Amino acid sequence: MAVSMRLLVRRLIRLSHRNVAVSRAAVLSRSHCHWEPLFCRSFSDDRNTHFGFETVSEEDKAKRVYKVFENVAQKYDIMNDAMSLGIHRLWKDMLLHAMHPQPGAQLLDVAGGTGDIAFRFLDYVRTQQEQKRRREARSMQLQSWQEISNSYPTIDEGGRQESRAVVCDINKEMLKVGKEKADGKGISAGLSWVVGDAEELPFDDDQFDIYTIAFGIRNVTRIDQALQEALRVLKPGGRFMCLEFSKVTNPVLARIYDAYSFQLIPVLGEVIAGDWKSYQYLVESIRRFPDQEEFKYMIEDAGFYCVQYFNLTGGVVALHSGFKL
Amino acid sequence: MWLPASKQLQRWFNQRHRVLTCKAVCVQQLCISSSQFTEPCYDGLYPGHIPTTPIQKALLAVGSGVAALQNPYRHDMVAVLGETTGHLALINLRDRMRNDPEGYTILIERPRIRLSTLDLSKMSSLPDGSFGREYFRFLEDNHVTPDSRADVKFVDNEELAYVIQRYREVHDLLHTLLGMPTNMLGEVAVKWFEAAQTGLPMCTLGAVLGPLRLNASRLQTLFTTLGPWALQNGRRARCVLSIFYERRWEQSLEDLRQELNIEPPPIMPSASKKRST
């Protein structure tokens, strides 16, 4: 309810701005900016959405988001560290901890670009396998000769499926950076890189155990479509997990966070990456994304069950999780 | 006690931010309907303008200074440093241009020096010793192009933005006027001249820190002959931004130097491309 009031107020303000702008336009006579259809547009059902604080058409948004990430891909990881003072690593670690994947799990990481989640997933699963093997080895030392010989067929059974991570991103530059990182780390087994749109995934139904989307869903034009796709590609019993920037609950922290976001982050973008506008888009798009409760309802609407969210760093980031049953 | 004060401060930030974004939004509202991907309309007061609050400008100045010192090849950082620190110097420059009749014409007509506006073939056919021919020779010898200047982003006044853009575009012409190549020594000499002429803090910073990257013999040349010559001429020369260079290609270089009150250089450092340390 509060949200719809906010939308209404915003629309009224926009209309009043437009009234001022219309009279100014008559004097300025910009022939290549057609303000008459603009006036009618607010009452038609032409598809418009937000790009930061701007209003753009839906096709434009996808193109502009593509351009933003194409520009920032090379410096993406450095900027993440600089902007969040390294805390983004802790957020991603918390995601993995909440996920607690078992060996053999199939992960789809959408908008996974530079591969942070996928690398952590593979690390986690391999560590778990190592621990399990070590536990088995330790327990075997106390067994009798008979018991050990009985367990020989069960070791290295090979019938068990290996865990796999698929990184899917719409932007080829981000995937390129991710692949280079993987080559640098020497990880190749169990990892694949796919170009795809979150609103139209190039996968069959019921394929994956876990679907994650970390800091990507606010860039998607139709979030409801992305959620439906997530439901489709998950196996029954599969888990949907989403890390995203959200509303800070504490008012003092909220003010500090706002000041930090709007004053410092675009400056960091200009100085480190040479791109002010992309990082201005980043902080604006965070403000336009629905808050924790509203997003929870959206996930439930898409058909997920047991949807819950956890606030990290006082609400700066929220981890939403839901199951396909 | 501090809470109401911080509230006031926050309210002031928000207001300034809102004022700036409102200004930008008002311009945007006129242009939203463009469904083409290439936007013919723009945010702010001129194409490429990004409105910033004083805090952002201060942070940008510090950040770009550090980045430029770490990596002097980041010309965009040097440009940002110039824009964020040069407000008073730019006002001074603009007033000097206004008081000069030719400078005033430039401020009205707003000429731009770009490959698209220069007729290079015509310039190469001019006689030797003419300003256009020497400029063309400079571009060729040093393998530079007039199109490599960054756009202005953070100056909140449209006229001052033009002044600093003109300053950037005239930089190459200054090299020709002073007879300095684009190696480190030549650049430092030109920076000293510019610092004395314009008073831009970025030029002063470049003039002070540039010599740190020169070897001993070049340092000696700088401090004994080139440096004092550059400073003296910078102080007594006419404002170099007030000259309508685009109409003076045929003029002889010596004539132009005399008109601007610039002595010819005492020595000609070789136009080698090595960056000396």
C-alpha cells in the first residue's frame, strides 16, 4: 500500500514536471525531441520501465544495461572490492553457507558474469568431498580386515554424479572476464559458461538443483519472467536463492548508506574505472528495486514455497530463498 | 545534539542533490521519448555534463590526483583534476578572454579544433614558416592528432566548460608556438608556460611534479634555460586562449610569436619519443 502511494506521488511529480517542461518546450522548439507523444504516453499502456532514476522503454533498458556491463567488465572485481570494502566476499560466502550444497548438486548461476558464486560453489563441494574422504579413511583404520575388504566395492563407485556449475550471463564481456579468471585459477572441470537471457533461459525444464542470482536480478527488465524461468529450470525440490541489494532498516545506517552511495560510489567509478555513469546507474537501480517484503511476495507469486529472507549488513543486502515443490 | 545538526547536514545534501537531479530531470523529460539507442538529447548543461555536489568534486579532485600520480598516462584523470580544481582560474581566464576583442569573438562563436574542422591538406600546402604548416609538421613528427582530448564533464557552467575545452585543444598549438616536442622535457616546459599563463592548479601541479621524472641532464636544461624562458614568457605573453587560431593558419609563425609577445625558444630539445626517467 505504501509502495503504491509512493508510485502515485512520483507519477504526480513527474506530471507536474512535464507541465513545466511542456511550456518550456514550446519556447525551445527542439525538433528532434517529440514531447507530444510523450504527453500521451503516460496514459497509454506502452511498456515503460526504470533505468536508475530515468524512465525508458523496456527494449532500451536491456540495451543500456548491456552497455553498462560491457563497459565495467574489466574492472568489475576491483570496483566491487573498492565499493564494498571487500564485504561483498563475506556476502557471497554467506550465500554459500546458507546453500550448503551437497556433492553431486547441479548449480545454475544466472547473471554470474565473473563467476564468483560458481568458484565458491565448486570449492565448497570439493572441500566437502575431501572431508568426507578423510573421514572415511580415518574410520577405516579402526575396522577389522573383514570389514575393510567388504567396503572395497563401495569406494570410488563412479556411479555418483559429479557436481557441476553452469554460469549463465547475457553479457559476453563479463563471461570473458570470468573465463580468464577460471583459467588463471586452473579450474576447468565441472564448470561451463553459457550466454543466455534470464527471462528466457536456454535450458530444459527440471535441470538444476540450485538456482542462484547474485546482484543481477535488479538489472533484469521483467523480474516476474525471470522468476518464472527460475521455477521452470529447477528440479522439484530445487532451491532458488537470490542475493540483492535491498532496503536498510535502521534509519541512521540508511542515511549514512545513502550519503556513501550517492557521494562516493560514482566518484570511485570515475577514478578507478573511468566511468561515472555506470556507477550512478548502479546506485540508482538499487533504490528502484523493491524492498525485502515486496520481493518475497513476487517470489511467492511466481510459485515458490517456503520463501524467506535474511538481511545482511543491516539490510544493505538481502538473501531471499524459496523452494520449488 | 549532534543528531539535529547531522539531520540538517543530511537535509542540505539531499536538497542539493535533489536540485541537481531536478535540473537534470527537467532536461531529461524533454528528451525521454527518443526510442533510438543513440540519445540526441543529454543530461545537464552541455553534452557530457555530469552534475556533482561539492563533496563529490572534492573527492574527485583527491582521487584523480592520486590516480594521475600513480599512472601519469591516465589522461582522463589529469583532465578530471583540472576540471575539479580549476574553478577560480577558469573564471579569471574567461574574464581575460572577455576583455580582449578577439577572445570575446571566440566566446561567442565557440570554434572547436578537431580533425573534422581542420583542413589538413590545405595546411600542408601552405608555405614553410607559416603557422599552419608548422602545426601540420608538429602533428606529423610527433604522431599526434587533435582529436585525443577528453570531453569536459564536471564543470557546472557551460561557458567555463567551453573555456577549459578550448584550453585543452590549444595545448597542441602551444607546442608549435613554443617549438617544444611532446617528450617529457617539452611537456614540462609547456606546463610551466601554461601554469604561469593560466594559473590552473592542475598545470601548477604538473609543473612541480613533472621534473621529478626527468634525468639529471634534462633537469639541468630545464632549470637553466628552458624553465626561466617558459616562466617569463608565460607571464608577459598575451592570453593564448584569446587568439582565433583557425583564422591565422597563413600567418607566419614568427609574426604570431611577436604578436603574442613570445620569444623563440633558446634551444630545441630533440623530438625523441623516449620517455626519460
